[in-house]
Amino acid sequence: MKLSKICEILDIKFDGKDCEINSLNSIEFAKGDELSYCDSEKNAKFLEACKAKAILITPNLKNLVSKECIILECKNPHLCFAILSKFFAKDLLRDKKSNKISEFAKIMPGAYIGSGVSIDNSSLIMPGAYIGDDVSIGQNCIIHPNVVIYNDTKIGDNCIINANSVIGSDGFGFAHKEDGTHIKIYHNGNVVVEDDVEIGACVTIDRAVFATTLIKKGTKIDNLVQIGHNCELGENCLIVSQTGLSGSTILGKNVIMGGQSGTAGHLKIGDFAMIAARGGVSKNLEGGKKYAGHPLCELKDWFKIQAKIHKNFK
């Protein structure tokens, strides 16, 4: 889309040299033909090195933008980005492409296979499964009935996805107008599931906004777990039933999260950390420790607190 057209859609003044914008991207990874945005001082540290062709930005931050980047000044860059995301969203139904399905894979009756799909040796796709366009599934995988795997998802070898799970749906992302109206942010990233991952029944894993929601090798996910957009789960994590991870949560390797635990977004949990059942993670956590409660504290301290509470009620 022409930059002048983008400004017309957003009702932004534009009098510079026109150019073509081919996609949207984050401020960290945007490059020559892409448009990005920045609306907070938290992300202002990326402005000087930003390689986007143009950027949506608030007036108080525009002086930090590099000279090579075209400034599109606006009051609410996040809202402008959300409005534009619809215009740059990938097509749900794409042109037909040939599939690459191994003769040793088994596709049972009633499964839907999109175009551009790759399924490797000895994988089993059971009835009612939906495999979207440009999905790849490695060898020795089992996709149980009624699993939905959205476009562009990548599944490694020896993975099991149990019934009714949804991999690669849009994340829960909205911008807000002054009148309270919510504007959907369309997600153009994908989900990558590495080798030896098991996903329980009724699990949802959202696609990333731009890049990838990543489930690393050997991780096991119980039933009824929600993993938000842009999350990254390290190798050999154990995620117990009814856990919820907000967007952009990053888990190190061998993290254990107990049942009904949850995280706020944009935080990191270190290697070999353990979160007890119903623990609420609201800040970055060191690895190698056990945590519990909400507000969260180390497990040994939580036991002491509980003991004092019970003593006072006697």
C-alpha cells in the first residue's frame, strides 16, 4: 500500500515523498519496506536503530527517530496500527498449491487438508481434524479428532496433539478508541511446535502478531491450557491444566507451572523455576526457585505466611 494511502486511511497529514509499504512489523525487527509504531518510552530505546521505512509515533518521541525513517505523527500509534492491521492481514483462503504428503502418512476420512501442506512419514491425521494452508507436520505425529491447526503452523517430529485443541488462532489483541470501541489487531505471525511436544485436549495456542509463538522441544502441555500470542516456552517445560500464559511470556527450560497458575504479559521466568498451583506471576522470576501464592513469593515464605494465618484463626 502507498504511504499516502495509509495516511489517508488514518487521517494523518502527509506531504513527503511517497513510497510503497509491503507489511507491518515490530519496532525491533522492521526493515526497509515495512511500517512500525512506537507509543511508549519503554520501546523508545529501539527508535535510533529502527530500520523501518516509516513509523507511527507520538509527538513527544519523534525527535528520537533516525533521519532515514519517515515520521507519521499521530495521537495514538497503537490504534492506528490496529486499524492498518486489517489491510495487511494474510488471506484465510489462499491460491491452491500442491501438497507434499508422505505415502506412509495416514489421513483418515473426514479430515480437511488445505493447500501447500506437508505431512511427513508415519504421521496420523484423525477424523474431523482441520489442517490449514501452508502447515507442515513432521514424522510420527498424531493429530487427534477435531484438532484445528491454522495456516502457517509448523509442527516438528514425534508430536501428539489431543482432541479439540486449536493451534495458531488469532491472539487476544485490541486497541481502543476514546469512545470505548475495541479495534481488532490482526495477527500475521505463526506458531512453531518443535519435536517431542505433547499438547493435551482443548488447549489453545495463539499465533504471534508478527513473528512466532514458540513451543520448544520436549515440552508437555496438559488439558485446558491457554498460551497467548508471542509466548516462548523453553525445552522440557511442564504446563499443568488450566494454566494461562499472557502474551509475550518467555519461559526458560524445564519450567513447571502448576494447575490454574498464570502470568501477566511481557515477563520472563528463568530455567528450572517452579510455580505452585494457582500462583500468579506478575514480574520476572529467577530460575531454580519454587514460588507460590498471589502476590507471588518463594514457596518457603508462602508456607510461613499460611502457618501464621492459621495460627491466628485458632
